Amino acid sequence: MVFQRIFAAFMVISFLQVSGQTQDSLINRVNNTNIPQSLQLSHIEIQEQYIDFRRLRDPLYRQQFEFGKALSQSFDSVASHFNYPLNLHLPYNLNDLSFYFSAIDWKAPHKIEYSYLLEGFESEWSPPGNHSQIAYWNLPAGNYTLKIKAIGETQIWSAPYSYTFRILAPWWWSYWAYTLYVLVLVITGIAIFRYRQERLKQKAEIRRLLEAYQTTDLPKTLHKKDVPKENSFLILVQTTLETHLSDENFGIAELCELLNISRAQLHRKLKKLTGLSTSHYIRSLRLEIAKELLETPDLNVSEVAFKVGFSSATYFSKVFKAQFGYSPREMR
């Protein structure tokens, strides 16, 4: 008898537990049917233009948009039964996007509200609203995930819907562009370093030539000629020429080699500074020094000619007269 009572009590408890679980399940089913269903993107606009993404494979359709070709290469496929691309990777200049979406609430469709969040751009969900469109303008390069959720009459939020896309960085933000920037900086730094080294070398050469020049017995025309003090190049040229003045074989080629400069550069600089070509400048400088030497009675005309690099006294007299209008003997 006691056993029968215990068994009966056990069966009653089990029935009550099963009945409670069934009731909870029914309540959940009722609630779930009142939560907005089928939350989904319907289509996406790019640069404020409606796009039929399935037709982008058609060249004639692409021509309707100036960005049609670039857009057709920015996704893998299109979602079934909807008009939005999958695995979307947009160029940096196609960054104005509008998203359209919808959900179903059979009991009270007019009471559906939406909230959204664009991860990678926003940190908080938007306030609930009945608008089923989101627009983002001028999005920067980056990876984004759009999340949308809906709420209906039951005030129970649906599970969030997610859509991931990417906006590519412009080429000048790419790794190879940054590599190019670094290379340009390195090359510029090397060029500046070499220029400074060349300037230091040039200054050292000027000092060396000046020291050698002071030991010669030629008139110091360098100090008499009207040369701007800041024009170190012309000083260097004059000093180099006067140091090698007695060498008749010292010409333009030797001068260029000592100055570490091309013929064209030397000619261009001397023309700008003196108005003379390189050969005329060298000859003019030789004759100016010869004129000063002739003012002293210590040397005859032939000796002066040899001292300033002329191997022929006759030719020296000819060019001297052409330069000054009188011969060396007439000057004496």
C-alpha cells in the first residue's frame, strides 16, 4: 500500500514538470512569433546610385556608370534573392554607401523599429527608429561590419544581422608607396650628404690652391680683380688657372679635371659670371697677368710670354694687341 502511494506521488510530480516545460515552450514559441523575423539587407546604393549588381557583368550596363568597371571587379558574387554583393572590396573613391533593409512582424508591422551599428566607424548603437535605410558618406579606408537589429510590439530585439565589407586604401597609402617614400628620403639624404662633402672638398681645394698661389712670383691679380667675395667658384677657377699659368699645356680639359666638373657646366657658369666662354676667359686672364708683368722692367716680352703660358712670343704679341689695342713693345 505504501509503495503504491509513493509511485502515485512520483507520477504526479513528473506530470507537473512535463506540463510546466510544455507551457514554457509554448510561451517561447508565442513570443518568438512576435519578434521581427527575416531581418535582411535588400539592396545597396553606391555613390547615391541604384546598382543592379547582377547586371554589372554586362559591359553595356557598366557603361551607365563612370565607376562601373571598377565596381564590377570589387565583389565575388551576389546574394540569392537579394541585390547586394558578397565579399565587397570597394576602391577608396567609392565610399558613399546607402544600405536598405527590412524585417517582418506579422502581428504589428507598423511598429517595427531598427537600430544599427557600423563596427570600425561607430562605437554605439543608434537610437531605435522606423527608418529602414542607412547612409554613410566619405567613409575612410578600412574594414567594416554593419550590424542591424529590429524590435516589434513585444519589445524584444531580434538577433543582429551582420554584413561585412571593406574600403581599400589609395595607392599612396600602400606598402610599396611607403617604401618608395623611404627610398626617396634615403636618396635625398645621400645627395645632400654628397653635396656637403663636395662643398667641403671644394673649400679645402680653394685653401690649398691659395696657399700654392701665394708662393708663386706672379702678380697677385686675384686680389685686384673685381670678384665678389661670396663667389667661391670664380675664385677657385682663377686660383687654379694662375697656379698653372706657366704650363702651356694646361687647358680646358685639365681645368675641368681639377675642378671635377664637365665642360658644359664650366662653360655655363663662366658665361653667367663673366660673359666670356671658357677659352676666352682663360686667354683673357693670361693676358691680364702678362700686362701686369710688362709693367716691371725685370722681364722682357719673350720671358713674359713664356711665364703666362705662350710658347710663341709672336703669337703672344698678336693676341695681346687684339686684347688691348697695342703691342707689348708699345706698352713698354
